[in-house]
Amino acid sequence: MIDKRVKTVNDAVAGIRDGSTVLVAGFGDVGIANSTIEALQAQGARDLTIVSNNTGNGDYGLARLITSGHVRKVICSFPRSGDYSGFVEAYNAGRIELELVPQGTISERLRCAAAGLGGFFCPVSAGTRLAQGKETREIDGRPYVFEKPLKGDVAIVKAHKADRWGNLTYRKSARNFNPIMAMAADLTIVEASQFVELGELDPECVVTPGIFVDRVFVLGSHP
Amino acid sequence: MTVLTRQQMAWRAAQDLLDGNYVNLGIGIPTLAARHIPAGREVIFHSENGVLGMGPAPKPGEEDKDLIDAGKGLCTLVAGGAFVHHADSFVMIRGGHLDVSLMGAFEVSEQGDLANWTTEDPSFPPGVGGAMDLAAGAKQVRVLMEHTSKKGEPRIKRRCSLPLTAPGVVKRIYTNLAVIDVTAEGLIVREMVQGMDLAGLQAVTEPKLQLAADWRTLSPP
């Protein structure tokens, strides 16, 4: 019988190795799996590369992972969001590398990795500083920049409802990067607000089918 | 001379948003345009974080922490609205499905080059967000900004001095002094505020301006 649930949040992050690329879904404070990210910090993997739209808030979640020195590099579109003092301190001290990528280019690079594609030609950033050093090509008279796929060793996803197969739904704008990141990593870890029995989710409304999901931690299910 | 307030600038830009348009409003003054849509027009607002059919800020008691806009403030969804994931949200942006991207700017050049993502201030890390996607992808990019910087320097330049967000994309500029179109023949002044003349506007604008034969006074309500 398939049951992707893990008993504790520590089980959810077990085995994540030093140097991993970790996809952290969320937009600001919405749709981000803070409990799982904090468990990763406690688990202790270091030299992580984090792919996320922002860099965390205050002293919890992603910000805590960064300030505690577990992150070597951040790939993001907008590091400045909310109280991002944790990231700024690490950035100004030269302890963390920043790769700035346009927001839609992050999501499409992830989608390429998920879909097994070798990259794509993108009009975004053509003729700007962010295209420097990248291959460019003119297609039908318009300049495009070649963007490579972006794959995660691990994805940390926040879902609203999950069943034991790992079928997922999301809630409102908390969907954001979650379905894309769920597809783009070797190990996809889900933090769900609610567990439902198999068959309860309307198949017309499943956003992430369980094929993309490896582990499900249900919030509040701690023994 | 009647210099426009931020609300009046937003009002002017809103007059050009047509019934049925799909529109993304940038952070800052563009956001204010949503409340100035003329009665009877249905304009659908897109937010880059996966909200199509974004409504105004919630009433007290109706806040939902899972429903935010691109600026990470709480928002609402109108009847008929939809949630999508990030890749689909940027398909809408990059694929030319948005009719208008109304954006703030630091500088615009006479060729329509847009600079609105970094001032190169070394005291904080750079951020680009969805600005380059919106600038490169929308059917039409329009800019809403103060005509000059806080120091009184022109923001409409021969060439942008700041790093570009996208080259050659801006089609119309709304400022607190004028409405200016970016065309192959150069910058055409369509409207000026009460008491402004071409010489006065030229004095705060770097590239050469031409006055449209049918130019009008820009007079907000």
C-alpha cells in the first residue's frame, strides 16, 4: 500500500545532503512550508543552494536557514521582501552568493527541468545586464536569451490538502511556485495543512498528482 | 500650473484601460489606477503571483492571509477570478496575453527603453522580481512616473543612465505634467497640464519633444 506520509517533520527532511539544491516554494510569506524549512535547519545540511522567489522574513523559516549559515547561494528574483534583514546581513558580509533571475524565468527554468527539456530561448532580459554571458539568438527578428533548466535535488512544497498518494490541492495565491517546484526535484517533500482520504479530492481539481510527490508531512500530526 | 497628484496621474492612466482589457498594475502609483476605472468598464487585473481577477483590499473581517498581491499586501478575488501557478502566470505575462502592463519607472529613453529595476544603490542587494517579464511580454507597456527626479532632473532621457529593464518597449508615458507617446518619429506630447507650454515641458525633458497638432489640456476631475 502506498502511504507517502511521514510521522514527523524530522522524517520529512531526513537524508538531505550537504551541497543540495533545494527548491523552496512560496511568495513572500504565502504558500511556504516554514515548519519543514526549520526542520531542515535543525537537520544540519550545509552549503545549500536555495531556489526561491524571496529570501525569508524575520527570524523564522527560510530566514533562519540563511542566518544560521546553512546556505551558500540563493537563486531568486527579489531578495528584498518584508523583513529581509537576515539575508542582507549574510549578503553584505559576503557569506552568501546571489544569482538574480527574472521571476518568470525561474518558473520556466523549473518547468523545463520538470518536463525533461534542455532549456529555452526567452525574450526576457534580452539587451539587459542579466543576459550578460548568456547565449543569444534572433528568432523572427526578435532577440532571445538561452536559459537552462533548473533542477532541484529537493523541493519543499506547501499544500492545502494531501492524500496518502500525495495528490495535492492548494489554497488561493498560496499555489504560486508550489506545483512547478513539486515537479522539478528528485525528492519532493510536502507540508500539508490537511490530510484527506484517498478519493476525497475531486480528480478534476487535483493540481499536483501524486506521481510528483515523495513525502507528505501533515501539519498538526506530530505525535 | 496644475501639477497632478499621484491619484490624478493614476486617474489619467486608468482612462486608457478599456472594457475587456487584461491589465497588470505595477507596484506604486500604477496600483492606484484600479480605483479610477470609468464606470461601466470591466477591466481584469492580473497579479504575477497567480491571481487573475484581482479585486481591491479586503474589508475588515474579510482578510485572508493566503490571498495577496504582487506587493504582498492582502487583496481579494472578484467573481469570475482564477488562481494559477507561477509558470502559467508568466505564460500570461511573457506570452503577450496581457493587453497592458502599467509600470513605474526611474527613467525612460526616447526610444522607449525602460529602466525601473535598479538604482545601483550599493547599500542593498538588487532585486528584479517580475519587472523584466512584464516589460518584455505585455502587448503594451505604459509608464506612470513623476516627470522629474526628486532633485528635479529629467527622467525622460536621450539614453537611460541606469541599467535597462527592457529596450524599446514603452509606448506611452503618463507623468504629473503630461501624456507623451513614444513613436518612431520621436516623442509626441498628447496632453499637458493647465498652465504648461511646450517650452516649459521641454526644459524638464532631455530628448526633443514634438507637440501633437490635436494636443489637449490634461485636466483631471
